[in-house]
Amino acid sequence: EIVLTQSPGTLSLSPGERATLYCRAGQSVRSNYLAWYQQKPGQAPRLLIYDATSRATGIPDRFSASWSGTDFSLTISRLEPEDFAVYYCQQSGWSPTFGQGTRLEIK
Amino acid sequence: QVTLKESGPALVRPTQTLTLTCTVSVVSLRNAQMRVNWVRQPPGKALEWLAMIDWDGDKFYNTSLKTRLSISEDPSENQVDLTMTNMEAADTATYYCARGGGNYGFLLDSWGQGMLVTVSP
């Protein structure tokens, strides 16, 4: 199975700042089937990004993502109060796996 | 807009078998070409994919848990069941069902609200 390692574990920032979260795959992710999810306390995860760089329906354009080789990143250009949550990456190809999550908290 | 909802017991005893049901609000799982996944999340921990069934009845399992899991569908009720045998405390988690998209069906684009299952004597 593909192991996904997210960093940092916790990111402390203020509203209006830029956030960049990382996800490193232990091996190549086929066809860049890498997704990002946002999860707020007491809620189910919500799909943000799929196929490494495509925003899901209804996701604001302050969310963007990129990749290089086995390194993937999610960027939130200007943090809104509702963006503080836990973020998970997932390889959505064969035998799916999730990263351990990054907690984005208010500084 | 597809909605999914989990149901089942909130408490199971160690060694018991857990059966959870996901009810999907579509006219027909097969006509909608639905793929339904199960994912769990222990309290304060990360997500773990468990299993998926597609509209043709093909089934896919987490290799680490494969011997304990079984996924099945009841097309007449638009329901998908997940059975997990020999439950233990480490299986305490919120269990989610989610619609699968993407080429393989493991891209989770709509989720149920989740159901907390506690394993305790």
C-alpha cells in the first residue's frame, strides 16, 4: 500500500495568512490520483481537491493544489475563519490510503 | 444530490460481529451506477478506508482487514451493509459510508454523517 506522510502535524496561522500543507507519498501515485479533504469537528470530511490539482464542486478558488513527483501540496491563499480544520490527503487509486492529517489552527 | 445515512448499533461487545447499514437516497443503486465505500475514524485519529462495492456487485477490501470484513448490497432497499467480525476495543470508531467517484470508485465525494460505534464489555 502507498504510505502518505503529511506535514506539518499542526500549523498555527492567523486569518488572512497563506497556508501550505504537504503530503509525501512513499511511492508513485498512479495518474496523480491524490485527493485532499477538509474535516471540521463533529463533521464528515469534505472533498476539496481531486486528481492532485482539480477543485471539487463548490470549493472556493482560494484553495489550490500542486504536485511534483511524489510530493503534493495544498495551498489556501488567504485563510478565512471557516478554513481552520483538519486536512487529509488520500491516494484514490488502487487500495486507497489516507495520510495522518494536518491540523490547521488559529494562532 | 445523493444523501447517505449510516445506521446500526452504537455499542457492541468484544468478539461480537458488527453490521452497519448505509441507506442511499437514489432511485436505484444500479441505475445510478453507485459505488459505496466504508471508511472509519477512531476518536482523534486519522481516516481508514475499509471497503467498497460497486453497482455490478464487485467488492474491494482493505487488505489488512479483509479477513474480518464483508460488504453487501440490497438493491431493493438501496442499502449497503458492512459486516465486521470479532470486534475489539481498537475498532471503536466513527464509521462513515461515502459515495465513490473517480476512475476506481475510491474518490469520496459525498459522505454520510457518520456513526460512532463503541466496543466495550
